[in-house]
Amino acid sequence: MILKELTVTSNRKLADGIYEMRFSGASHVRPGSFVEVTVPGFYLNRPFGVGNYENGEITIFYKVVGQGTDKMTEIQVGEKLKVIYELGNGFDMEKATKPLLVSGGIGIAPIYYLAKAFANKGIRPVVVTGFRNAGEVVLEKELAEIADLYVATDDGSKGFHGNPVACVKALDKEWDYYYSCGPMVMMHFLKMYSDKGELSLEARMGCGFGACMGCSIKTVSGYKRVCKEGPVFDAKEVEL
């Protein structure tokens, strides 16, 4: 866990209600870990999965869902924000030789970073990513360059008509281990399809480092904290 003031180098809109923000001045962060950002004027930090790390710069992707994330859209380049990073565990990339990456909505953030990490190892993963509609699709070009990409939309306005899990089943691609991040209901049905993988869970967090217990989830071995023991869990372990 590292607490540091980082400088905002970019804050731009990518799609309907979805933004990208970059911070400079950070040390390395692992695929699957997350950051806590202090938004000016708000008491509680906001957690975000790391969308990329390169040359001392952390990238996050966020969707406007409330007052805090709406305020973030007003943050200007050059502003300094308090950021706690290198939080939580990360994905275990050693478990896959033919990885399948599945995301829903803004869950694409850690999946994009993971896809880049596999590409750097010379592995081209299969990526299935889902959105509500074509207007929310992001990172399509970037992912297509490093992965076999399949886009699903709920309304069929782009790519596969349906959710990411239905798309995975329809594709019937060869894979040996999956990694996923997205809405809980999506990961519930992915686990029902196969529990041979890892799930990066989203949860409301008070502190982000295990003190408040507010993000606890039920597992086969009792309750565990998403921020401390997670956010990445073996699919066999969590009870969704």
C-alpha cells in the first residue's frame, strides 16, 4: 500500500458517461490491483481497478454514477490528488497458457491491463467484453491489437446480441483458465458455466485496506474482505 500525491496528466471522455484519467508519479502496480482516489470535497475515497500502468503513469477508467464520479469529470490536468495504490492482490497469470478474459461494463479496466500483460509475455488472449449498448463501448481498437476480441451488447447494437457469458458459450473458443471482472450477476453465471478461473469483485469500500470490514463477501471458508483478501478470488472460493 502506497499513499502519494499524484499529478493528473489526462482526464477525458471516452464514451457515454465513461472517462479515462491518468496520474503520473507512481511506481509499478500489478494487473488486478486497485487504487483509492481522494476526490476533492468528498470524505470517502473512491476505489478503481487499475486500467494500465506504463512509465510511472497509472490509468483508471470510471463511469459517472453519482456525485463523486460526476465531480471527477471536472478535475483538470495538472491537479494533484491523493491516491492510495498497489492495494489488494492481483491476477495469477501463471495459471493460464490459453487465457480467456471476460468483462462487463467498466470491469473492462483491469481486463485491459491484464490483456496487455499477457501480450507482453507473447500470449494473445481471447477477450469477451460486454456493454449495454454501442455508445458505451470503449477500448475496442486497443484490445483488438493485442487480443482476439469479441464485443457483446445487451441491445445488439454492436457485436454479439446478449451478455458476455452467453457470448462465451456461443463462441466455444479453446481456453484453459479465465479471468473476469464486471457486475456480480455476470460473474455468477460465468461461475455456473465454469469455476476454472478468477473473479475480480466490485464492492463498496469504506477504507480500502481492510480496517472497516465494509466490503466483506461470503466465501466457502467464511467472510473475506474484497479490499484485503481480494479483489481477485478463485471462482471456486466465492459464493455468489
